[in-house]
Amino acid sequence: MWSRRLALGAVVLPLALLVMRDDPVRLLPPEPAAVGPAAPRTAPQPAIVKRSVWRADERMVRHRATYTGPVNAVFIHHTGHPNGYDCADVPAMLRALQMDHIRIEGWDDIGYNFVVDRCGNIYEGRAGGIGRSVHGAHTQGFNDDSVGIAALGNFGAGVTVPKPLLEGIAKLAAWKLRPGADPRGTVRLVSTNGESRYRKGATAEFHVISGHRDSHQTRCPGDALYDRLPAIRDTVARMRNN
């Protein structure tokens, strides 16, 4: 989630939303396989809004994408945005988020691999090819062999998590997880740095579908969304067994 970025977001986000409203979001059919090897899938690719559609600023991206292995774990986040946004405004919100991640966090690009809005629309986040295992900046220490999915909004205790958002997360997780991964199971990951709850080199056990708070001292993805993770795991398991 945003944490120390909230103060800036209060300035950047309203400015971003003052620009002319974007054209209606166009959901695209599955793209052809990216150049180079792509991980096999056990669930169909959902419709995903590509970076070119939400008009990511490719000039801001500092380095070319790097890649990791097949997805063994999914980390769920929330972005910290107010929940009352109009889904037509999401492209502008994502451009502001990209600017925040690059200029404030110092990352190469937007950190999350994907973002899902309250209407259930799925957006390509970090560049590198939606069908490939792009190394993200979403869960420090555990970005290897994982994918970061952010729910656009703030899902603290007492907030109702929209059903379309939950469905979008589940569809995406079902598609991205490697064959053989059990959405209801656990996975052991080795921390690559000391910026999480685990020292560098330590082995940690997570749910295959985990929340950001499982690895870090944070309330992300919010109590309401975190409480829905068991249901998301069940939905993903059903999707992958069909």
C-alpha cells in the first residue's frame, strides 16, 4: 500500500483527476505469446487493459523489465486510494501511481504487476509482457517467482470489498499461478533482502495466495480484503480445476 506516499498522493491524485476524462476503457482479448518462453497456464487469460490503453508514461521507465521464474506465490495488496472513484478515471489514477512509484519510491516502474479496480477491470501494471513472469517491486524480499496484484482502493476494517474486484483478482491469480501450484496450499520462499519480516537468506512459509502483511510490517491489503483471502483461494482452486 502507499504508507509514506499518502501525503504526496493527496496532491498528485487530485491533479491527475483534473485532466480530461479518458476514453472508455477497452478490454482487450488475450494477446499473442510474447517473444521468448512463456509459462504454461492452467486457467484462461482474463481480459486485461494494457499499458498502452491506460497510457503509461514509458519515458519515465528507468530500466528494461527483468524476469523471474514461474509464479509460485501471489501477493495481494491495496493501493490506499479512496474507494469512491469512478472507474472511468482509473487510467489517470494509474498514471499518478506510476509517477509516485518512480519519483518517490525510486523504483524503475510501477511496482505492482497488475491492478484490479472496483468494477473488476484488470490492468497491466509493470511493463514486460502480461504473459511473462515479470520481476516486480511489490513485496520486497519476495519478488522472485511471485506476482503482485493490487486492489485499487483502501480496504480497511468494515469496508465492503466489491464482488467484481474479488472476481478479477481470482481470475488473474488462477491464470498466473504455475501448473501444480495449490491455491489453498503453502509455499516456501527465500528472502532476498532484509527489508521484510525475514532476514536475507531466511526461508519463510506463506500461503500460495498471501497478503502483503504476511511478509511485512503493514496492514496492507487492509483487514476487509485480507479476510476475503480464504474465499479467493477457494475460487481460484475451482477455476483451475475446471
